[in-house]
Amino acid sequence: MRLSAFTRLSLRTVALGYLAVLLVLPLVIILWRTFERGIGAFLESITTPAAQSAFQLSMIIVAIVVPLNVVFGVVTALALVRSKFPGRSLVQGIVDLPFAVSPVVVGVSLILLWGAGGWFGGLETLGFKVIFSLPGMVIATIFVTLPFVVREVEPVLHEIGDDQEQAAATLGASRWQTFWRITLPAIRWGLTYGVVLTVARALGEFGAVIMVSTALPGESQTLTLLVHGRYINDHNTFGAYSAATLLMGMALVVLLLMTLLERKRGTE
């Protein structure tokens, strides 16, 4: 269908206006509010003990969640693509479940499962506390980030097929050698892209984490919870804007990394 010049211009104007109002304008306002007092005030706000603790906790959660989801994601993708087994469709649905379920519901379900009186609540009597501590926050983040590696690696496995893997097996290669030398290099870009998406979601997760966290500064407060706590509880709007800007900067780094990976992938 051929569109007139006026129609094309109108569609572009509407699209750009929509993006500007919903995405660009809020970010510009946050940046303006953050730096209106100067860069020194911003640095002071993000280097407080509470902010440093929130940053460190966010990084710890990412450092735990990403490797676990990489292992689970690759194994699950291999099972779904290379194997035919009863309940395969059910597993496909379970993998996509975090996309459909509200993170708040995830948090509530974890409390019912791991909290006092839950199925595994007896672990607290053994000294292993899950809810309102780091393990609960990690489990919640793992749940909401679970699909990304699987869904990025799975189409790559479909695309490359298994001819090279079968050839390696006929030449006497073990399963581990086949995976390490053939499968992993072939899926590296899909895996890398899934890791980047997992990092981005883990850093920005709020709904599930706040349900299983005390949100106390210096104890179980991530950067997203720091923004919420400063804005709602402390009425420290400048501190909230500063923490949000720090999160935005980290998200921008992740976005740039994704762009660079896509360009490098396209040149190969």
C-alpha cells in the first residue's frame, strides 16, 4: 500500500509524539530534577551508606541470578529443542509463566511457600531465613527473569540444527566436548543477548522483590526499593530522583551493550 507524503508525515509525528510524551519527557524531567542542584549534590546523594548498600545488594542479586539462569536456561532450551518428551508443551508454558503473572503475585506466592506456616517455612527454625532476606529476593528475581535465556537460545538451536553435533558424536566426541566445542560457540550470541536482558530485568525488578523484602536501608533494600523508600517513606524527592538516575544510567549501559552486541553479531 502506497501512502501519501502527508500520511507518512502524520504517522511519524504521531509516533514520535507518543514516544516523547511517554518515554522521553519523563526521563528528561528526572534528569533535570536530579542535576538542578549540581553534580556534587547528585554524587553526595548516591554515595550515602544506604545508597552504597542498595547498589551492592543489587549487584549481589545480579551476580547470583545470572549464572543460575544461564545454566537453567541453556539446559532447558536444549531439552525443549533436542528432545521429545511427554509434557513438553507444559514446560513451554511454565517457562513463559513469568511473562503472564504479575510480579506482586509472585511475591505473595513465595511468602505462602517459604514464609512462616508455608510448605518450607520450617527452614527458619533451622536458621535458614528465606522471606524478608537475601534468599527470598534472589528467588523472586530468578522467577521473573527465568524466560529470557531460554527464549533467546531456543530459536538459535532451531536454526543451527543438530547435524554438527551428530557428526561430532560419530567421531567419538563426548557430550560435554560436543557442547563445549560446537553447541556453545553456535549459541553464544543468543546466550549473550539473554544474559543482557536478564541483567536489565534483575536490576529493575520491584514488584516481586518488595513483597519478600523488609526494604530496610542497609539490610534488604535494592536500588529500586531505595527509590521507592526515599520518595514514599522519607519524602526525599531529590534522593529518589538521584537513585532513579543511577538506575537509568545502569540501564543505559545495558542498552548500549545490547546495541553493540547486535552490531557485532550482524558483522559475523
